[in-house]
Amino acid sequence: MLNQQELEQYKVQLLEERRKILNNIEKLVKESNELGKDGTPDIGDEASELSSRQLLLSLNEADRAKLLEIDRALERIEEGTYGICEECGEPISPQRLKVKPTAIYCVECKSRLEKRQQRG
Ligand SMILES: [Zn+2]
């Protein structure tokens, strides 16, 4: 089981990652706003404008998913269930948490769930 000090470490790590994502989103939004304001694109430029907008959208979606994962992990720290697999209730290995602090499943459950998803 994780002790208080380890939990605190993961919490700091998660909060740091959360802050980075929020900064990133802020920066992207700001950049895209500035682009729209004064840098009026040529008519022939529509395609490239579209792709950068799509990039922004997809980035935001990935970031949003990550944020949800982080929030969930932080909630689990508060609840005292952090580091416990949501599927089987066994502790998630510390090595796995180090690589992926937002993990909610142990390696076995994760791969089993992924296989199930692939089959549809
Ligand atoms: Zn499990």
C-alpha cells in the first residue's frame, strides 16, 4: 500500500501535470484568437487555416481527457482509494503508477479490458 508521503508525491505530480495542460490550452486559445484578430488569412489559405483549427480541437480533446483522468486520480487520493484497481480491488503496482500516475486499473485488468474493447 502507498503511504502518506507517496500519496503526497503523486498528488504534487498530478497537480503539476494539470497546471501544464491548463497553461497549454490557454496558450493555444490565445494564439488562435490572435490569429483570427489581426492576421486575416488570404482566401486561398482556408485549407491550412482549417487544419490548424482541427489540430487545436483535437489537442483540446486529448488534453480534456487527460484533465479528467487527473481530476479522477486526485479525487481518489482524497477518498483514499488511490492506487487501488477499480476492477479487481487489488493494489496497482508502484512501477505502473510511476509511469502513469492516473492509472485506475492494474496491468492485468487493463489489458483484459482492452482486449474486450477490441472485440467490440
Ligand atoms: Zn485489477
